[in-house]
Amino acid sequence: MDPEPASSTKARAVFALGLTALITGPLVGGVIPATIALVMARQTHRQQFAAAGYLTGNKWVRRGRGLAWAGIVLALTALVVAVIAGLLHLAGPGGQDFDTTTD
């Protein structure tokens, strides 16, 4: 009288948060849903392990975790590009402007 395997609702939430992180990653706002997705993925994985195979949705968790990490990478890339652009803007358009009589 084993129970029927059930789909994990957290697994789909992890995927949805990972997808949100991927979409909003270049805007640096993807870090928040990515972090929540990674925390929920860990919880879901523990629940699935404890359920001994009766809680399904491992593919959704893996996909969501991958999308969350991609969102974090995109956010970090956007942050690095913004810092480099800011530094180039502060550096100015040219070098030192010497007088015409200076060698």
C-alpha cells in the first residue's frame, strides 16, 4: 500500500524563479529570484530524497537551478560592464594636455 508518486509544487516554483532570474539577470535584479530559487532547490532536493522516490519533479529542479545560476552570471556580467563603462567615463576622452612648448 505504497502512496502514489506526487509532483512537487516547489519544483515548478524553482523553475519559475530560475526563469525570472534569467530574464531579469541583465538588469541586476535577477540576483534576488535566483537566490530564492537556489534556496528552494536545496529544500526541494532534501524533500525528494526524504520521500524516497514518491515526490517527483527532479528535472524541474535541475532546470531551475541552471537558470538561476545563468541569471546570477548575467547579473555579474552586467555589473562588471557597468563598472568598466563608469571607469572609462571617469578617465576622460584623452591623455594629459601639455603646452606646445613642452617636449
